[in-house]
Amino acid sequence: YQLEVSRDRIKLRLDGTTKFKEKYTPRMQVCGARGAGDAAAQGLFLALGPQLVFMLACESSRERNAAIMLMRTFAQNLKINLDGPEAE
């Protein structure tokens, strides 16, 4: 899968075909994975809705942190706050 983060939406692609496309909304949640070990440091939790949740593995923790930062920054520019699941 390929995660595409743009100014107004998030796309998840598989082999060049868009599987999921969602504009930033207040119900969206994004955060780093929790747990011990290297897998958690590279994991990205992305909930696009109540029944559409992804746990993505990034190439590195730096890549994961950059994706989270970009998503939150772009959403903030649209006056939307993206939090993690425990922020409620």
C-alpha cells in the first residue's frame, strides 16, 4: 500500500489504484502505534471513520512521524483537529 497525504485529503493506494480516499474530518484519528519494540516505533494508526481503521507499517519511525505531522498540519489549516483515540 501507498499512503498519499495531500492538503485536503488522504488516499490509500494499492498498485496505483486508489482504494480509499477521504477528506479531513473531525471524526478522523491519527497517531503512532503503541507498544514495545521496533514495530510500534514504525506503526501508524489511522481511523478514517468508526468502521474503517488501518494500522500501517512505515519504513522508519522518521517517515511515520513526518506523515503524522503532515496530516495534522494540513487538517489544522482546514480548522480540523486530528487527535488519537485516547484524546476524547
